[in-house]
Amino acid sequence: MGREETASRKRVRDFCFMYQMDAQTLLDRATLLLSSYRNICYTSCLDNEECTDSVFEEKKPIDIVLFLEELDPHMDQTVFIRTVRERTDKNWIIEMVESALAKVNKMPNDGELYFEILNKRYVIQIPYNEPEMLEMLNISRARYYDKRWEAMVIFGLCFWGSVIPQTKKMLTAS
């Protein structure tokens, strides 16, 4: 059985089919968002003038929701980070990512493993490197990469298939 034909990969692809979402697009979007997460959340403004301007600028949460809803997964990471910082308070991103991660953690069959991989690799301030992840999870390198792929796609499903629509509905109802 090839790596693309494993039961867990098939299950993830079935979820994508049910929600009418493309696994590769979800993977690319999740990769862009999560690989940028620390830069969005844990770095402060380096330029005092930029910080001053952003304090007085009104940031509307619906702007970031609409931006993320149609996110081009091939966008330059620097442009993505700048756009997110300009359009919203970082607390909105943190809240949406945490909500999606909570949904990932509740997934049956490996939800906790997916959560651990995403949290320790992308979310916490000082990420674990690959050898540390392999040791902590006590899995082979190949299995780690398979599970990381699954975790990223599942995160994408939770974020773009649930969190974004719920947040958009809440913001437009107000």
C-alpha cells in the first residue's frame, strides 16, 4: 500500500470531499497561516511610527475574515503577514487559530496527535525541531510526515470549513 492510500489519508480525503474542499488548497493555506503564526503573534512592531499608526487605525474583524476566506495559498509570506497585521488585531487570529486547534484536538482517531504536532511545531513560541518531535511523539520520520500532512489538512478543514464561516456569520449578524 502506497503512502497516499493509507486508511488515515483516505479518511482525511473523505472529509475534504464531504465539505467540498480541496486537500491541496487546504494544505497550502494551512501551511501559509501556521508558518506565519509566530511572526503575527509573537513579534512586536520594530518601527515606533508603524506602531503609532496602527493604534489609531480602526481594524474591523470582518476585513480579516473576508481576506482569509478567499486566501490565495501562494501569496508571499511577507505580504501575508503584513496584510494580516494591517487588517486585524492579533487577538482575532489567535482566537480563530485556537478555535480550529480545539476542533482538531476533538477529532476521532489521532486528533490529539494532530493537535500535538501542530501546536509544538507551529503554534508555541519556541517550536520543536524535527528530531525533538520524533522523540517526543515516539514515531518514525515517515509516520511523522504522514501525520503532519493529515494534521495540516484537518486544521485547514476546521479553520476554513468551520471557524471562518462561523466567525463571518457572527460578525455579519451584529
